[in-house]
Amino acid sequence: MANETYRALVEQIVDERSKLAGLTDKSEVFESLVNSLILSSYDLTIDEIEDGDTDGSGDGQIDAMYVVVNGSVLTDEEEDKVPDKGPLEIDIIIAQTKFVDGFEENPLKIIRSTARDLLDLNKEYGSYLTNYNERIQDKFAIARKALVASAGRAAKIRVRIFYASKASIDNIHHTVITTGETLKRDFAAYATASSVELNFLGAKEIIDLSRQPTTSNRSLELQDLLSSNSGDSFACLVTVDSLIKFLSDENGDLVRALFDANVRDFLGKTEVNDAIRATLLELKDEDFWWFNNGITIVAAAVDQKGKKLMLTDPLLVNGLQTSNVLYAFMTDMNIDDTLKDSRRSKIVLVKIIVPPNEQIRDGIVRATNSQTNIPKPYLRGMDLVHRNIEDHLRASNLFYERRKNQYKNDGKSRSVIITLIEMAQSLMAAFLFRGSDARGRPNSLLKSDDDYQKLFSEKYDLDAFKNVIEAKRLIMSALIEKYHNKTSAYRNDIVFHILAFISERKFFSLSHASQGWKNNFLDDVQLDEAIATVVDLFEKAGGTDRVAKSTLFKTTVSEAAVARRSADQNAS
């Protein structure tokens, strides 16, 4: 009886999300729900979660897969590399979700076969295998790349497998459990993993995960503190032991979400990291904070109770390297326990600030990182153009996430959230007619100064940004209606090519398009023609993920758009 209640609650959530997304396939909505819940501890963006989707024909019974290295999702973009120095934490997350009332043995058997075929580090994968789709093979290629990079280095490798349905986990057949144990042993061998988990999620577990609070409250114990009269800023002396507790969850794992606001690239900054580690090794009577600039935290609120501070939604905006090295040192099994014990009482300087608004918060992030070569994508959202877009879209009940998960964590529906990456992809297609780059290089768009300046100019009318994103959403809604039997990955493969076709059919240059999109010109006839044309071209080219990301298909779409433009001009 109890599980019937939880099952009804799950079905209610899925029904509500289906209506908001305009989807009739509730299995797809259930997968999206489960993926977002199982990845909550990693605090991934909406784009990163959706990019992990591998569901469809030839998926090897793996509906989603993620490779997280040192807290960041590893992708197949050329610029995205495993750090070549320093310790590695590699998490491989695999999800199988079925919107049914039971757990079956067969999916686990097939996942065993998939891992055997695609995770063999001794095998050369020169081309795609015909019995698996390209998306799942690309994900395993990323996993193999990370695992190979870990050879000969300090590495913590964990595989986490989730199997979710609406059933109760109390009634799983023993053969399913037995096959699951074999699956765990397989992955431990293939991935040389130190830890392999198989988590069965039933209706109750899914509801429990959905009820986890989005607001984070963390306690920090102090040795001493100096606070402002207004209570909006604190300078604190904190022991290494207290800081590690603040940075860790109940399992002792580093809470990566605390570092979202930090713009320093911890991965690969070995000179600084080695210096911090050397300080920890060599300290005698000196204290740690004498040789270290410390950590800066911004928080939504701070409640002081004696020598303890309760921080609401804390984020480190400076001190990522210090924090990571301290955590790695204090959890390193190779460091003598006596030495670690002697370091627990050493002091770290921590500054805590409660900014009154987002503009000041952004200024703090910039100022505290001004001396570092900052990875560009982290700072883009602080540019004035993005604040202007955010304000402009809000009038249309659209919420622009120029900062990671700011509206997702606020409980806004996915249907009204526009991420910075989604905006960049849409502009790449609409302004530059490069659908393949929009599909295949979403993160790289923000790294190139040349591309970025073309996409996000303060000279553009703000309606141009709004109309482009609304056109992209309109195309996606039409694809859901017309091709409801296709997977979300299929729709994502073609949506930006359709947007590029529509734009290049009407405009002939960046300046022409950026000016033209300030007017909402798209009608149903143009939309239907564009979808039919691009879908036909896509299917004829092979209809695969690789095709969608190729320059050749971009050229095919472009030639078709220019031909239609010429025909339109001749007809008029």
C-alpha cells in the first residue's frame, strides 16, 4: 500500500512535467527526472544533464552516462582534456530508467555486455560498432580516455550505476540482485575502479530524492572572528579540521557545489598546488595561514551562534586551489596519520561576505580572481550584456541562467529556464549559420573571444536575443509534436540546423541577421518548410549524431538555405 502512494506521487510529477514540456512520452520525462535527481550531488547544469542522454535504439540499455573528472563533466569536445598532472577523481555514472512497476534482470545483463564491448582498455576502437548508437560509444570513449589518463597517477575511480523504476526495492527478485553483483564485479575489473555501486531506485527513493532541499546550509566552526558592525562580512580563523568538515558531505566526499562561483582553474595548476602541498609537508612551529592568502566565501545569509557560523548557500569565490589541496592532503591514504593529525589544528584564513545584490557579488568574484589567468567561460555571465538579457527575458517570464543553476536551484521549471549555453548555441545558429558548431561545440563557443564577441554584443537589440531563443523553443516544440516517436537526442541533433536554415534563408551575413532578428518574422509556413527540409537532408545524410556535428552537414544545410533564399527573391 505504501509503495502505491509513492508510485502515485511519481506519476503525478511525471504528468506535470510532461504537460509543461509538451511531451507525450512519459518514459522520456521519467528519465529526465531521475537523471536530475541522481546527479544532484554533482550539481551539474541543465545542459550537462541533458547532454548525458544516450537513450534510443542501440543504447546498450544505458539511458544516460556521465564522466566526471575532478568535479567537472568531461565531454568529447576537442578542447576538453583530462588534466595531465596532479591527482584524479573519476566518477562514471550510468543510468537505466524504466517507467514500469518492476526491476528486471535482462537490462543488467545487457549492460554487462555493453561494458564488455565498449570499456576494454586493451582494445583499439578505430571506428563505431554497428550494434550501438554513436552517443553511447562516444560516452564510453570519454570514459576510456579518463581511465587511461589515470595510469601511474594518484587516482580515485568510482562507478555508480542507477536502475530506477516505479516499483518497490523491497520486492526485487534474487536473480536481479545476483546479476547486479556480477555487473559490479565486471565494472570493477574493466574500469580498475576502487568503488562500484549499484543503486536500485524505486518510487519511494525517487520521492525522497525529490524532497531534498535546494537551499544549502552549512556550518563552519571558528577559532576566532572579526565581524563588521552591519553583520555582512566576517574575517575568520578556522582550523584545517573545521574547514575540511565544512567542505565535505556526510560520506566524507568533497562538496563540489561549494566551488561553483570560483573561476580559478584548479585542474593542472600544479605549480601553485605543489607549493601549497609543500607548505603542509614542511610546517613546524609556523602556522599555515602565514603562508597562504586564504579563502573567500560569499553567502546569501550568515547566522552567528558563538564560535559557529551557519551559512546559507555558501560559495567559494576564491581559494579553490587551497581548499582542494587541503582536502586532498587530509584524505590521502599515503600521508602518515600522525602528520595529518598535526595539521588538523593549523589555521586557515577565511573571509565571508554577504553581498547585497548580484552586481556586487559579481564584482567580488572578479576582484578576488583578478591576479589569475581566468578561464573565460566562468566570467562571461558577469558581462553587462548578460545582465541586460536576463532582465529583458524576465519580462516574458523567461529566466536566463547567466550564472550556473541560479534559477534551477530556485525551483523554476525547465520550460522557462534559458541557460547561457543554450543562448550561445542558438545565436551561433541564428547569427553565424553554424548549426554543426552549435550542436557539437557548445562549451567552446564561450572560450573563443572571436565567436563570443560576435554572439554577445551590447550593440544588438535585446529583442534579437529574445526572438532567437523563442524561435529555437518554437522549433523544439514543433519537433516534439511532429516527431514524438523520436528521442530527445534526435531532436537536439537537428534543432540548431533548422534554426540556421531559417536564418540563412532570410539573411546573408552576421550584421544582417543580428539586425533582422530584432523583429519576430517566423510564421508557421516557414517553420514547417524548414523542419521538413532539414529533417529530409539529415535522414539522407545518415541521421546520426556524427552527421549533426559535421561541417559537411552544415554546408549541406547552408546550400539548401541559400538556394531557397534565391528562389524567394526570384519569386518576389
